[in-house]
Amino acid sequence: MKRFAQLIKTLDSTNKTNEKVAALAQYFREAPDADKVWTIAILSHRRPSRPVKTTWLREWAADLANIPMWLFEETYHIVGDLAETIALVVPASEQENEKSLSAYLADMIALKPKKEAEKKAYIQQHWNRLGYYERFVFTKLITGGFRIGVSQKLMTRALHQATDIPEDELAYKLMGDWNPSTISFEELVLAEDTSHLISKPYPFYLAYAIEGEVRALGDVTEWSVEHKWDGIRAQLIVREGEIFIWSRGEELVTDKYPELHVLREALPNGTVLDGELLVMREGAIGTFNDLQTRIGRKTVSKKMLQEYPVAIMAYDILEWEGKDLRKQAFQQRRNVLEALLAKLPIKDVPLYLSETYSFESWEAVAEERERSREKHSEGLMLKHKQSPYQVGRKKGDWWKWKVDPLTIDAVLTYAMRGHGRRTNLFTDYTFGLWNEEKTELVTFAKAYSGLTDQEFREVDAWIKKNTLERFGPVRSVTPHWVFEIAFEGIAHSKRHKSGVATRFPRILRWRKDKKLEEANSLEDLKGMIVE
Amino acid sequence: MNTPLLAFNDKGIYCAAADVYLDPWKPVSKAIISHGHADHSRWGHQQYITQEDNVPIMKHRLGDISVTGKKYGETFTINNVQFSFHPAGHILGSSQIRVAHKGEVWVFTGDYKTENDLLTVPYEPVKCHTFITECTFGLPAFKWRPQAEVFEEINGWWAQNQSEGRTSVLFGYSLGKAQRLLKHLDPSIGKIYTHAAIENMTEVCRSLTDFPETIRITRDTKKEELLGNMVLAPPSAHGSPWIRKMVPYVTGSASGWMAFRGARRRRAIDKGFVLSDHCDWDGLLAAIEATEATKIITTHGYTDIFSKYLRELGYDARTEATQYEGENVSEDAKEGKEVSE
């Protein structure tokens, strides 16, 4: 555990990618095998499920710190991270502790079914025993992600440095459904044969946003153009009579979308498709907001299946007749995909083909991009016709060319303290738009990003001086500042007070030049919805 | 009710009986000053009274002012009100201000810390009826380790950087933190270079106590000579062109805010050392208890939370609005102001 805590401390204390990778590689060379497996699991969000409720953790920590519950909560609001708060308020201790990371994880798995009193005894005993940083890491293992800026890509690179196994191969091995309690480092990382894992997805190939002029991509006829659908990237696997659906976040979501299970009969074994999971009603694409009613729900009601049925819009085929097609040219893969979808054995299944276009000029491509909103897409994808299916985010062969965001001028109304590196700064803002009478600001969106650190500091100082009311971590502020808010999509919504849902709202700029009265109204916003 | 001995108005903490202000933030005729930081000793008063060690510091910062220096514990009387300065342990020349009138005693802390930093005259508890206290770090999340441990860590960090062929750049504000760091850096590891703002202030402080030798960084300082040595710089130097001369360097920051991981990352500092010239949570509670005061007024920091907790402990505690910079402006912003003057 000491070694793991030291690793987290090092990763947490540097912004430099090379130093992070070096620290991880060193860890992968030196740590015991079981700990390495757990470290990979933790850094790829495969923690065991939480053994205790966080409300209990708060109570037990306040108890050890000998402070009232409200004071613990206030402190937590300011620190912004539960594990860190606990590590800070519990009295210091520096006892020696040699227990390994995997032993701690085994403890936590065993702890899950136990009674509250036993859980409390175990956790308080360890809080008392561990030093500040180890206590923080121990608690983080219970509560959640580390937010230390280590992507799957960095971890794979470090593992490559430690083992000499190529990164692409490692990325593939680490995908999918494996259990860190039972798998060995040998099986997970070093072993050659991984074919026995029928649920295993391929790493997604991700595109960067296009930089500069699109015509710099060269001959337009070498590029395949398609719309960039606004759903969830998904990989659909049919192998050995079973179906698996993976989201881009490497989450197995098969059970959430029962209406897709019919594809098990429609597709032959040894087929893997890459596509977009979307709400589709009789061939019409729903909004991301529609899809949101399905995301995160494990049990789906009949009503929901009728109102928000999903389908896969396929754009690529990665495996066909059990063979990996990823090295083939995009154009060839598309031929296979189109032939497959043209003669499915069952009709009316929730599987559609994402249409591709070939254009004679970049102007024509640009015109197609202008049609994105009416086609309910976020813009275009440009894929080189000869491109292989690569691993992870790579430049060169695939580009996304999104439509420019919609924008509106809104007023800052509420603020909340941020998390992570924004701890103790008010950086999470709520924005309002004027009602018809211009007498009241109606909340329409929250935004957390888009200002520079300097601007955040400036707004933070202003908020602290212009607070109207405090509600726990949230403050209402005097309506004064106008910000230009950008967002990707817009739709009617019953769940929002404003009646409108916006997609990925963020701050475009601080409009210090605009007066409060010059902010837009809710009616202006509603006018942007494409009916 | 009678007029309270000290009241808070839009200019500062006012003693009506003596017609003087304590640490006023707007120009007044007579100001009694706790210490030399910019938010407590401002420009523009007609007459200043402060502890004698603070006189050269204030003159350095504010130029030609009319200022009288008093010794710690020396009582002076204005309109039958007795005033005296008592060590606050915050920075060199920092004081609590005791105000006594007709048997009633109030103490205003300015800023203070209870740990003996072996640089300033250590904090002394002063018994009073009403205690006006800062609470910059008035949350149970703030618990300082003994400074000996922190300096062991800092000197170890310096030696480590040196062995890796890198210069150590340590940020601390130029009045207070810089001198405390300097006092405890180990000169056997290497040379200690200083940013001009810190060198100028330290020169003033050398009349008050001994410090290791320092070398001012000027335009003529060679890049090569800095390598492996220590550079003390104000936080505002972070990310400025000035720092390019130190390449290859590692940055460290010494501040109470470094207790928060987020604060370290936000400032993009390589290494954070938790070292403050303010009281931590336990320090505040112990200090309050030692005064035997029943009435507590909090002035800056996590005032609402801290006074609510004090009320639960049975104190008659409240918060008064001031313009001292606790939560709002962290130490680096304070520094920025100071440097730009």
C-alpha cells in the first residue's frame, strides 16, 4: 500500500506527462504482480463496488475527529473531496503499515456483506493507523476515482515501457470484462492468447477535431464523409450465440438496451460493429436529451421502450466471420458492412447504416455540414478511404468537423465551489435568461468550463463579495455579469424548469461589455430549437 | 447599552474613547497597526503607532510616514485608554493589540500563529474579556505539522533537486514567509539566491535578526551559477519571464493552502509544503481558551463556520466584516499586490 500511495502522490504532484509515465512504469516494474493488476483495474475504473455508504463514512470520520456533523459537512464543501476531507480531519498517525494494495482490496470486497458495526470498526481502525496520505488513498479506494490525470493511454504507455509489449496489443488486452480478484498479471498482460474472451471489445478509434482549413486534407475524393451522430459510441459484438454491447467508456451496457438483443439472431457469429447508439422512432433520430432518459437506467419500463426505443447506427465493421478486419482499408470494411446490412435475415431490426458521401469539392462538403442540425447530427466525420481502424485517439486518417456551437448571452445567478484543482474556488456556475416580462431570470444551464484560471479567480473573488444567500455549498449572487454560453444542441425538455435542455453548455467568453438588461431571453433560446 | 470599547465601521476597528483606529482600511488621523502586511498597514494615515520592530518594515513599504514605535508590553495611554503591543508570532514585528479602559480588556490579534518559529518573538496569550481573532485557517481540515518536520522536508527536497542537477525555486511572500524560509534553509546544501522583492525586504529585516547569506539575482547573474542552488521568489514570479533563467528548475510553494491538493494543482507547483504563519484549527482553539475571554469576534477567514462552532462551545461569538484578506484573497494574491507597489 505504501508503494501504491507513493505512486498516487507522485502522479498527483506533477503535471508532466513524461514524469507520470516514468513513475507508473517504475511501479509496474517493481510492485508485486497482484498489486499491479489492481493498479491497472483502479486506473481503468474497475474498482470493486463501494463496501460502505458515504454517509456512514462521514459520520465515522466526524466521530473520530470529534467534531459535529455540520462542521464536517461544511469542511467537506470547502475541501471538495470526501476522501481528502476525511484524511485531513482525522487525527494524525504515522504507524508502520506493510499491508499490500491487493490485501486492502480483498478486505474491501470481504467487507461489503458485513454488518455496519463491523464495517465501522474496520474503517476507523485503519484511519487511525494510517498516515495522512495513505489514509487519503485508502479512503479513495472506497469512495471513487483518483482524478490524477492518468488516461488509459498513459497507463498503457507505462505498461509498454515496463513489459516491452506493444501498446496496441496491451490496449486490447486491458479491454472488456476481467476480474482483478481472480486474474493474474500473467494472464491479463503477459499471456499471448486472449481469444477465449468472447465478450472482449476492440479499443475504439477516436478522431481529433479538425484544425485549420479543411482543404488542407488534400484530395477530397480520397475522403469518405458521414454525419457525426449525437448519441453514444457503441461496439456491438455477436460471438458464440451471445450479444455484447460496449459503450466508449468501456462499460458493458448490454442489459440496458433489451430491444437490441434481437440483433443476436440477425447477425452471424463472429461479427463486431462500431456505431452510434441512438433513440430512433420509426427511422427518425431522437435527440441526445431523449437518449439521456435511457442512460443510467438499468431497468427499463415498457413505456420507456415505446417512447424512447434505441437502435444502432452502424458505421464500421471490425470483425467479420471471426476475423479481425481492422488492418483493412476503411472502404473495404464499408463494403463488407453494407453487404451485411443489405441482406439481414430478419427485417425491421434496430440496426441502421450510417450513410457515407463522396464529394467532388470541399465546398460541397461544407454545404453538407450546414445541413447537420436539420439531420440531427453534430457535424461531419471525415474518414480517409484507405484508413485502417486504429487504436485510441490518433491524428491523420479520421477527423471530426463539428458545426459551430449555438451561443446565447446569459446571466450568472448561482455559483458552487469546484472540485479537484478548483477546490475552494467558485467555478461551477448556473446561468439564467430573462423571462418575457424581463422581471426574472430563469435558470437554463450550468457550466463549469471555458474561463482561464485568471478569470475564474476574478469571478471567484467577485462572487465572495456579492453573495446574496448561501445554501450549503451553493451561493446565489447579485445578477450582474453576462457570459456568452455556447452549446452543441438544444431540445424541448420536461425535466428542466426552463422547458429547454442544452447539450454540453460551456462558457465561451465573459461579456464584461454587456449590461445585465442586454442578456438574452428564454424566448430567444426557444427560437433556436429546430422543430 | 454603552458604546463598545471597539466597534467596526466602514474605516476599520474604531476605539471611540481614544478616537483611534486599529488596522484601518481607509485613511484616518491616528492608526495603531498590528503588523506590516499590506491589508493591515495601509497607506494614507496621518499618524501610525506600531511595535518598534515593525517600524523599519513599514517605512520600507510605505515610505516617509509619521510613525511611533513601542516596545512589546509597553503601555501607552490615549484619552485614558491604555494600549499595548504583545507578540503575535506571525511575522517580524507583528503584534496583538491590547486595549483596556475602565477595567474592560479587549485584544485584537491582527494575524497570528501559536507555534514558535524561532524567528519572531513567540506568541503570548493575553487575558481579556473580548478577543477579536482572525481565523484564516479556521477549519478542522487545517492541522500543521511541527515546523522542524516541514523544514527537514524542504531541505531534503533541495538536496534531492541538487543531486538531479536542478535548481530549486521556492515561493513564499516577500514579507514573512520568505524570511522564515531563509532562517531555516540549510546553507550547507548550497547558495541561496533571492528575487529583488525578497532581497529588499530581507535587507530591512537583517537589522532585527540574523539570516544566512543571500545573493540578489540581477541581470548579470549567470544562468550556470544558479544551478543546483536555492532561489527564493514571491509567488507572482511563478510563470513570469524572470523565472526562465532558472531552467532546469523545480518549483515549490510554502503556504497553509498547500494542505489542499486542489490548491497545489491549481497553481501548477511541483511540490507543496504546508507551512503557514497563521494558526491552524487547534492553534486557534487553544489560543482562544488561553485568553479566558467569553466574547469572541472573528474578522477574516472562515468566519461564519468558525464562530458558529465557537457558539456551540459556549462562547458568545460573532463575526464582523473587515477588509482583511482571509479566504477571498489567498497569499499569492496578497503578494502580487505587494510586488506591484
